[in-house]
Amino acid sequence: MKALFHQVFDYNYHSNKQLISTFADLEVVPEKSVELFNHILNAHHIWNARILEQHSEFGVWQEHEPRAWEEIHYDNQRNSFEIITNTDFWEQRIKYEDSEGSHFTRSLQDILFHIINHSTHHRGQILMDLRANGIEPPEQDYIYYKR
């Protein structure tokens, strides 16, 4: 399980880095893409904080300056890798409060899977938004990453 999570978080890191690079090359990044990318970064941060029983520094839809994206993304990855590396009990129950104040408990493996799935979902929306704005996005499929 540890190797699998390291692998998919590597893919997630690579994919987000591609988008940061693509955005840096654009004169204007479409507004929806900016909103969704900030959300990806924030959600990853929030889930790491929940797992680590820390207070989140970011709101779900908080906006960051594009120059901060790389550092936030790196910190998210570093924290997730630390969680994965130091975990042997994947069924560990994590108690958390969602953004609306409801309380839940989920397994660590489910939360880690959710982080990846959530990021992939919103990256797909970003790719659609880029295409709708006449911008050819980078290839983001996992199989291409593995080539």
C-alpha cells in the first residue's frame, strides 16, 4: 500500500507541476482554471492538516498568488509523503470536521485516495476550461506519466 500511495502522489505532484508550468507560460490564465487550481491546493492542504490533527491555514476556496502555488504544492507533497512514509496502519480512523461543521470519521487510506481522486477530477475540469479558452493543455493521463 505504501508503494502504491507513493506512486500515485508522485503522479499527482507531476501533474500539478505541469499545470503550474503551463500557467506560467500564459499571458492570462482563465479565471475558472485559477479558481479550480487554488481549490486543488487548498483541499490537499486541508486533508493533510486533518490527518496530522493540525489547524488548516487555508480555506477551501481561498485564492493564492500564482507565485505561491509551487511552494504550497511542494509543502502539500512533502506532508503527504511524510504521512505515507510513517504509516503502517492504513485502516487508522481519522476524525475530522468538514468545512460546514459536520463531524466524520474515515480511514486514512480512504482520505489519501480521496486527495488523489479529488485532484484528478478538478484537473480534468481545468483541462476542459483551458481547451474552451483555446489553450492546448498538457497531457495528464496517468499512462503517459508512466511512459
